Amino acid sequence: MDFPAFTEAAPLTALEIEALRALHVTLQDLRHEYESALAVTHRSYRLEENAEVYTHGRALTHHPDALHELSCLADRYERGVGLLTWRYASAAAVLGTSVLDRVTGGRPALTASVVTALCEEPTLGQLRDALSIPSTDLLIAREPVLRDRYEEERQALLRAVEDIIEFAVELGDGVPGTAAALWAGRLTAFDRLGTDPLYEGVLGRLLPFAEQFPNEISWYLKSRAGALPRQIRT
């Protein structure tokens, strides 16, 4: 998804546009790298399993042993890329929501300090708050059918983020044991090796959600200017 072109007439500051673009293009590369890392991990597991089958009962296990090490290396890389991608995807979701919400609400531009802060990984509570804004308040220029699709995904993501808190409470190992402390913290700070990544099952849904905001902002501004093409009903 290409980053839209904003004209000088757009009620966005140069820094807001720069921030939206920076996170958008970053996500393009990280999403591809994360998908590649997942593929490498799955392939290494499959190779290890195949090697274990044909060497079963044999004295020398160099082949499956080496492939097991390879799987561990692939797993660590996937986790590192996943955490990095989460940092930027969650920031893009909160930044994009904040800008779209303030534009559709007709509020003043975000200050430089606020924009800069929104480019950093948000707390889980900040992400929850962003995901709590219904589609009727954000996609006001879209047709009901598209808003309904967005609403379903928004609610599913919100539930998934709430599930992260339930999983994190059980981690121990220095991770806060209360929901309030977890909501006030960042997911990457709670990651612990030897456990399933907290972003698992959530990141894949968060990425397309976060990537849509620059284009949704552009769509709203064009609708306000009467520059939209005729929408095709689906």
C-alpha cells in the first residue's frame, strides 16, 4: 500500500505527515522481513523433523542435532524481528488513530512533542485506548459496509490485546503480576525467552490495521474537498 500524497491544503503539519510516512515505510520493510523470518522458522522445523525420522535408532545424530541448532537460531531471529515489528506497528496504529481522530473531529494539529512521542512504542494501555475508538467515529467518509468490516477487525484486535494481558500475568520472571501494571507497560519489555511471544497471533492482524491509516486520512480529506471518485458498492 503506497503512502498517499498530501497537498499543502491538507490540515496536517509537516511533522504529522513525516511521522505517518516514516512509520508507514518502516512497516513495509519490517512486514516483509517478519513474513520471511516466519517462513525460515517453519522450514527449519520441518527439516529437523524429517532428519529425526530417518536417523531414528542410529548411533550418529549429527544431522538432526545441527538442524535443531538451526531451528533455535531461526526462532531467535524470528522473535527479534517480531518484537521490532511490534514496536513500529503498535506505534503506527496509535499515531494513525490519533491523527485521523483529531482530523475528523476538527481539532488542532498535534504538537511536535506529542507527534514525536507517538512514534515510539506505546504502552499496551495506549494501544487499547486507540483500538477502543469505534469505526463510526473514524471512518465517517466510508460506506457502512466498509465501516462494518473495520469494526469487526477493530473489536477482534481489541480482544487480542486484552488476551495479551491475561497471558503476561502468568509469565512471572519479573513481569508485573497485576493488570494495571501490565497496561501501563510495553509489550517488548515483558518478552521472556522460553515462552511463546506475547505478540503471537496478534501481530499478523495488527500490521494491516496499522498500515491503513495514512490512506484513511487521505480518503477523509478528499471526501471533505469533494474530490473522491464514486465509491463502488460491494
